[in-house]
Amino acid sequence: MVLSKSCETEDQLHRLAIAQNAEFPQPLEDWEVRKLTRSAWSYEERGLNFIGAGHFVPFRHAEIDEVMGENPDAFILLTKLSRSHWARPFVVANAMAEVMPPTGKGWTVKRLAAARGYLERNGYIQVIRNAGRGSPTLYRWTTRKGSQI
């Protein structure tokens, strides 16, 4: 998939893969190289080869349609949380309102709380520890978001 980034055709990728394969201590069979080449080129052609493209945040279409359609603020919060917190517990503190887009303006605490509440009620995030003396509420992703701890 890395090699496909520098290729214009599947045949060009296949030639590069054959040359790369020959350098391995135990090269793959020719049919295996062809199979891998086809697969990698398929990803490249469909625009799904994210290798070397930097970080990205995946969303299912249903998530986008549902959350953005019902509560755009919740979608912005969901996107920001997804970008920063993968498969580990996280906090959605009221102080976060200050850094919510649009940049420089932030949100009110009430606006953040409403977006957070939507994500909780609709099963995107789940409380795993309520706020207590000096510790904020701790959340995790639910299986609905796809990365439950």
C-alpha cells in the first residue's frame, strides 16, 4: 500500500512489488504478490489507502446522518472527542466549552452540556465514573461508536 502511492497503474505497482519481494529473506510466491498487488491497488483506486496519509477519524454514515441531522453541536463534540480519544476513558469537562469551534469564540457551558447530554442519551458515550471530590466524570465509548473499552 505504501508502494501504490508512487504508482500510476496496477502493473507499475506489481513490478515494484516483485522487486521489493525479491529482497526479502523468504520471498512470497508470485501468485501471493499478485494477490497483494490487486488488493493494494483496489484501495488506492477507491481512495481508501490511508497508509502514510496521516491520522483520520472514521465515522459510519449512519452516525453522521443521525447525529448531524438531529444535533449539529453533538456531532461537532463527537468529532472532537473521536479525534482525541480512541479506546481509552476520557473526560468531557465544562472547561472544554472555551475551546469548541468556532475558534476564538467557544461555546457556553450550557451548549456543551446539551451536546454531551445528547451523546449520553443516544448511547455514543457512557459514564464509567461519576464526578466526585476533585475528579471529573469519566466516560468511555459505547459499542455504538465501535471502540468500547
